Amino acid sequence: MLKDITLGQFFPGDSIIHRLDPRTKLVMLVVYIVALFVATSWISYGVMLAFLLGCILISRIPGKSIVRGMKPMVIILVFTAVLNVFMTQGETVWLRFWIVTITKEGCIRALFMVVRILMLVTGTFLLTYTTSPIALTDGLESLLSPLKKIRMPVHELSMMMCIALRFIPTLIEETDKIMSAQKARGADLESGNLLQKVKALVPILVPLFVSAFRRADELATAMECRCYHGGDGRTKMKLLRYSRLDLEAYCVGVILLAGVICLAVFGL
Amino acid sequence: MSEAIRVDHLNYAYPGVEDTPGVAVFTDLSLTVEEGSFVAILGSNGCGKSTLAKYFNSILLPCGGKVYVCGMDTSEDDLLLKIRRNVGMVFQNPDNQIVANVVEEDVAFGPENLGIASPEIRRRVDQALQQVGMYEFRKHAPHLLSGGQKQRIAIAGIIAMEPKCIVLDEPTAMLDPRGRREVMETVLKLNREKGITVVLITHHMDEAAKAQRVVVLHKGDVVADGTPEAVFSQVELLHKIGLAAPETVELCYALRENGFDLPLDRLDIEGCAQVLHDAVRT
Amino acid sequence: MAPILQIKELSHVYSAGTPFQHTALDGVSFSVERGEFIGIIGHTGSGKSTLMQHLNGLLKPTAGSIALDGVDIWANKKVTRQARFRVGLVFQYPEYQLFEETVYKDIAFGPKNMGLDHKEVDRRVREAAQFVGLTEAQLEVSPFDLSGGQKRRVAIAGVIAMEPEVLILDEPTAGLDPVGREEILENIQAYRRAKNATIMMVSHSMSDVARLTQRLLVMNGSKLAMDGTPEQVFARADELVEMGLDIPEITSVFLRLKQMGLPVEPVYTIEQAVAVLKALKEGKRHA
């Protein structure tokens, strides 16, 4: 069922990772991604993987949930793999027929890219699974707040993100319901050629959009009724405050990045 | 006793599209709600009851006449925030009024907008959640809760602003009997224990029967106003405008047509059974 | 003749094998005769919606079977698709699935999917519109310009136009005022009378189901908790309240009267109550 999609879903918990300041986690994610792109050897990948698995273990997020969240990524992964296998020039040819050449280098590169994407996505999941969307947007807002000086609507953007995240499950459920209702009237969503399939989406998309607009309208009224008037003069229940834990996390981040850079410099 | 809400000769028409004239919703409506009271506003679909609610906290502004909330004129821009923190609104669809992904963060949304200091917000959020009996759910994701629970979260989000008055616009229309009971019990408790003025807009007769005062709206006009007993005994009037009385009254009414001599003001099971018992025995 | 629907040991488990695994239906069995009007009651999450979506093949049972007119609806693809049309399902708040430019086109969506010819589609659309009290002029307007109650009726007409032998409705009167509720219930009964159709209606209004139906199914905790006439079901008032359900106020009044020593059995409609009390009083006078 559509409801099972876990993208952007938060798993409440009380692990060390959960307790980190969202800003720390965001910066750590950036550090992690940079490190991932600096890492070019299997050894440095091994280090990164150990770090990632360590984080997952500490966070106590069930591995199954992460694997399930990967499902929508399969197409991108396959595409990346195929592209790399066929497009990479190399010396050790494993297979050659017609205009296609498969080389050892190509296969290695493909594997490399797939692992990189997998680790990238898993890292991002770890952030969204362990951080409530509100904490996440608070963190982003706080990190980006210097941009307010150049008139970037930082608060508005984070509010929008927060609401979008809040309504993803609601709209997914709604889509599910509309699909069932139209199927009950004999709508055929599976068969037919591409054009027919696109046409079959109209009975789903029109009600979905109508409903989304209605919800947006009602939500806007409800927010106004609760005295929402933009970011000016707004306070927070949970103030972001760095603790010792965050300092330690930053240290780990610096060590990780430095380690991976060293490995890259020494060409390992 | 002072007035929580005063509507003075309210006049409003939906703006017409292009050349067509607008549709009049209220021509000359006056109504006051006493502080600390529990008033139910009853009416069929399209009688203007939901539109009326939107005047109580400046979502709509009168074309003619005035609406005062706790003595403040709702058409004054400077008072907007003060009015809205004093009159909280709860709407029909619980899904479309919950902003945040975690229960307690949502309840904190209102106080945060008011610029209240963080420890005080924490205190208010915990207190509000306890009052609606949802404290143990404070870390949950709202979309996984039942309709009645979601609606109680929405109420907590309002009382965390510590308003003098709560306006609920058909809060139980989308709930099952259990959810309806939960919401009604919460609302009654807030009125009784905290002295919060409650305006409940509904078309469920049994809910209106729990109020201290019932106002019946029809085509933008007040057609009946009084205690539930006084209003619901006007069965013919209610039928004429597309409403019904609670079943106990409808039963007594039907029996009267059949030659029984019964009062029409028994809204509860016990009272109704008592008069029926006496009527059959004699 | 075989029952129109026969449900045997029906079970359904959502998200089997994941941490979200959840049994929504557990060994439900019952059968439905042609022309019956059945009420389904139960609180949110009791399995009602899951049950309904099995009856027209939208959901596939994890275990058990559903036979329509003696044929398993999952026998082959063609039978499954036919079941969609022979068992019409009106979801909760059906007005939110309207999508066409005109009311006519929206009602025609179902019949067109059945592959009927133009003339037959036209006849069915007009007939369905009549059942729900829509005028010819209203057929040509956009469904989004109608009032809430009218939209609801258009959506119901969209299912009626498929002329299902079994019409299932999930809370068709939710959110409507007393007059709106009455109109929709009238429409449903008109369809039942005209086509000798079987109706199954989910409702939270105990007085509605008490008044209209001949049989009640009570769902609780994924199981079929009760199956019987309204008399039989409402006589078990305490159990119903425990399940988070109401009983009609009239029934409560009569249960109280019985406690007070009057020789009455619980009734559930105003008409029955009047008749019983009248007889009682007249009996007294003659005695």
C-alpha cells in the first residue's frame, strides 16, 4: 500500500543520535556527504561504511525500515549502474558484442557509484528518521538565519517545509482513497498504452488537487486563528542549545573528514 | 456578567461574481454571548452558522454593523492578535488544522506565535495536553491518532493560548460516536472547570442539548433562543426549518399527536422515561 | 437461489511481514440475501472499511473467500472486474472524488468504464440522476459549483448508474443536516425498491440503521461481533456501549421503562414506541 512509504518519516526515540542538536546533525550530514565524495578508495569507503553502520546501530532505527525506504531508489540505482557499466572506457575487457563493451573498470565504477548513492541516501534517511521535521526545519532556519540579512525568506521557507512534511502522509492516504474510489467505478489504472495510462490519471489527480487546495485554504485559516503572523516576534518552545554531546559529534565529524582526506592524499 | 461576544446589527453578503448581485447571508443579526456560558448555535446546512463563526475572531469583517469580542471591536487592525488570542477556533476537519508532525509541537504553535518565553510555553503545552487527556500522546505523530484524539489535540492547541472563549465549528461532524463523546466531554469540562466561554456550532441536537443556551439560526436570522428545554419544545418550528428535536422530545411530540398529555422539555433519558411512566400509569 | 453474497472465514492482514503488520479482519463469515437492507456498525478501526473493500474485489483476502452469486470473485480476472460493477461501493465523503467538467460526465464515468454503448450510458445517467433528485439542468453544470449535499448525491448517482445488484455505502449521510440526511436515505430506498437491489450501509447513526434496516452486522476488533435483527442487536445494549457504540435514545428510554416495572420490550423507532405505549394505555383503560 502507498501508506507504507516511509520517505521523510520520523521515528521517535531517545538515542544519542536522536538527542543531538538538529544543527549538529545537519552539519554532520554535509560533512558526511563531502567525505563521501572525497573518498575514492575501497579503504576510505570501508571507513565511511563503518561510520554509517555505527550511527545506525546507535540510533536503533530498524534496518528493515531503511531498506524499505530504498525501494523508490531502485530505478535510479539501476540507471546509474547501467550508465557506468556501458559508458566507462577501460582496458580489461570482459565482454564485447555488437557495439557494447563491458570492461572490468566499468563494472568496478558502477559498483562504486551504486554504493556511493546508497550510502548517501542512507545517511540522509538517518537524519530524517531521527530528527522530527520541526526540529529539522528549526535547525535549518537557525543555520540559514544569517541569510535573513540579505532578505532571504528563511522563516517562510522552513515553515513551508514543515507543513509539506506534515501533509505528506495525509495526502498519500488521500491518494490511496481516491484511487480505491475510482477503481470502484471501474477505472483501469494498470492496462493500456502510455497515453491511456496518463489519461487514466486524470480521475485521480483532479480530486487530489482540489482536495489539496481545500486543505491549504482551511489550514491557512486555522493558522491565522492561532495568531500566526510570520516569523517576527515568534518564540520557540524548544530552544536549540548545543550540549557536550554536540561538541563530541563535531569532533567525530572533523576526524572523519580529516581521515578520509588523508587517505585520499596518500592515494589509499 | 460581562459579554464575551457581542454581534450588533451584522450585515454581510457574499460578494457577487462579475455583474451578478451578491448573496445576502446576514441582513440584521444581533446576538450576545455571556462570559463563561456555553452556547450552542444550531442550524441546517447553509444557514450561515459557519460564516458567523468567522466574525468572532476577525477572519471576516462585517459589511455593516459591528462585532465585539471581550469589548474589542473586531474591525480594528491593531487589536487583531489580541482578539485571536482571546477567541480560539476549532474547525470541522481535524487534519486541516494540525500544523506540526509531533503532538506537543503542534500544541506549542499558538503560544509560539504569541512570542511567549520558552519555559512558559512548555508549561502551557503540558497543562493543555493534560486538560484534554492527551498528555501521554505528546510525542506521537498526529496522523496516526483517531479523529477524536486529533480533535482534542486541536482543542489543546487553542487552550494553550489561554483564551477566554472557544468557538467550535462542527467539531464532531467527521467523528464516530466514541470520538464525539470524547470531544463533548472535553469541551464541557473546559467550560465547567476553567470557566472558558464555549460557542458550539453544530447540527447534532443531542450535543446542543448539553449547552446552557441554544440559538437557532435560519437564513441568517435568529429564530429561537433560550434554554435547550425552551428551544427544543418548539418542535413544529424546528421541523419547518429542516431540523429535528432530540429523539426523546420527538417521541413525546408523536405521543401528544396520539392523545397523550406530555411535556416537550424532557431532553434526557431519565426525564423522558419518568414522564412516560407516569402517563401510562394514570 | 444462492445468496447474492457469501463471505467465508474472511481475513485480511495489512503490511504483512513488516513492523506495521496489522490484522484488520479476522475470520468473518456471513451471507447476504437478495434485496436485504443491512446496516453495518462499529467504531473507526473496527474493520468495517476493510470488509467493504473486499466485497467488490478492491482488496484481496489474505484468507477466506467471497462468492458473488455462487462464484468466487477472485476466480479469474473477468469475474473480478465484473464484481466491481455488480457490487457498487460508495466511499465516505464521496463528493471528494468528483473530477469531470459536468455532472453528466461524472455520472457517466462508471457506465463508460463498463464498456456500454452511448445510448445505454445516456439512459443510465439520466435514470441515476432521477434517483438522487438531480434536475436535467443540473446535469450540465460543473459538479464543483454545487452545494455539499448536491455533490454527495452526484457521487452516489455515479455508482448507482452502474446499476449494481449490491449497493454498499460508507456513512452516506456524514456531515449533513437532518433534511439532507433524510433525502439521501430516501434516494437509497428508491433505488432499492426500483431494482430490488441489496443495500449494505455503514452508519454511526443508530436511529437511522434501526429505522431502515432489517439486519445489523456489528464489527468489533476485526471480528464480526453480532449479526441479527435490530431487536436482537439493540437488546445487547451494554455490549454495544462497551464497543464505543451508541444505542438509539428510544431504546434507552424503553430499557429504563422496563426497569421501572412497565411491561415493555425494547423498541428502536418512534412509530413502534408510540404503538406500544398507546396499546399499554388503552389496555389500562379497559382493565
